[in-house]
Amino acid sequence: AYEERICYGPSAANAALIAQGYTYIGYKLAIPSPLQIQGSGPIPNNFYWYQPSQYNNSPGWPNTDEYLVQLTYLLVSTVGLHGSHSMSPLTQVTVSSGDTTNIVYTADSWYRIGTFVSNGRPVPQAVGASQYVWSVSSIQNNYSNNVTFSVLPGSGPSNVPNAWLAGFGQSESAPFNQTPYNLYQEWLLNLNPYTSNAINFAVDGIAVTGSTVNVSVRLLESTNNGSSFNVQQTINGTLDVYRATNLEGSWTSVTSAAPGVIFDTNGRKVFTFSSPTNSFYKATVH
């Protein structure tokens, strides 16, 4: 199709438009500029101005009851990470005037629609949905939709954060493997909840110099039933070291490490503190 910017009316009044590259097509009585025309073809004369009583090729004289029609509209759709739309892989399409169309927006597992803006206006009914069908009947405008996705808020099964479960790339309906550890324990130790895990967790070294004690705690994990172990540096629980003067007595917390990157590249965390001699030590994650 041919597209051209045109202006009409008194030539002096259109001087500024002509300077901007508009094509001057005549006086056209007192109808104001600029003008949009409809049709198809490689040159302006293939276009026509629609009139109820007749068709005049440009640059004919218009009637006072003349009106203009736009034949197509542009539909633009952009989506953020962790979701998709049914236009994919396209981000824009041309829709014929008067057509009905729709776009399906779908969030990935463990995600929901976070924001939905259409032509600058929020679409609140879409927010929080895992899928939303946006539609328009008898399209008469250009549309631009922008959609983002957010991780499912709050906690899921066993009070485990949904944001953590989302990191494993599994669907929300995928079963958890809770042998030998339950889901909450796997979250504490940052283990893959969809595989069978084994761990090696122990106090593996105690050094005492005077009243200064160094306690080494090590955590390794295995996803192949203990055939090999890998370092686990980050956990979601708090690592605590306890002391007791005898194994039948009560245990007292000595020191701890907050959730996060706790263990070194060898899977060890060394605590240094002052403590009475002749003590027993243990470590826990909670």
C-alpha cells in the first residue's frame, strides 16, 4: 500500500506543513488539513475518498459529508521474563478495522501476572492471574500492551517460600521427593526438593588453645544416594553450635551463623570463640 502525508486548503496556510514534507494537493474548499485517505496501490491516485454518493480519485473536490476510514490498526504486545503471550515470537501485528482479536498471556509455573498496562491504562483484573485473555471487539484503535510477571507471593506447601520453589524450573504440579528429608528440611538445607538427597553434616574438627576454641562444621550433599558429594555453601536455615559439659546434661548455644552463604568452597564453616575446657560440641540447622 502507498502512504503519503498530504495537506490541502489555501497554499499559504499550509506553507509550514509543506516545509515538513507534506504534499500539497489543492485548495479543497474550506476543509482543514491534514488528510488521511484509504485504498491500495503504488501511487496516490489509486486511493479514494469515500463519499456516500460517489467516489472521487484524489485530488478531486470533496463534498461536505465526506469522512475518512483507517483500514488497519497496529497491535503491539510486549512481555517480561517468566511468562509468554500467544503472539510469540511476534511482538506486533496488523489487524483489519472492525476485526475481533485476542491475546492470551500466560505466566510460568510459580509466577503470576504482576502488571498489565494497555494503552497506558492498568488492567487490574489481569493482575495475580496465571493466565489472562485480553480481547477487543471491532477494533477501531491502535493498541499497545505491556505485561510483566512476578513470582507467586507467600509460602507454598510446608510453609516453604514459593520464590524458592520457583528456582528449580518445575511445574507447580510436579511431585516433591521427600525421601529421606521432608520438604521443610530440604528448604532449610537448600536441597533440590525434586530429587532424592543425602547429606554429610557434622562437626569435623575441634581445636583448643587455652580458652580459645575453633569448631569446624561441614555440610556436603549428594543427589546420587551418597555415591559422590558436593559442596553446599548456601543454606536457608540458621547454623548453631551448642556446648555441653557432659552428654547427659543440657546444651547451651555458643554461636551461630545467619542464613545465606555460610560454608566455604570446601563446605566448611569454622567458628572461633572462648569456652571452658572439657566440653562437648554439636551443630544444628533450624
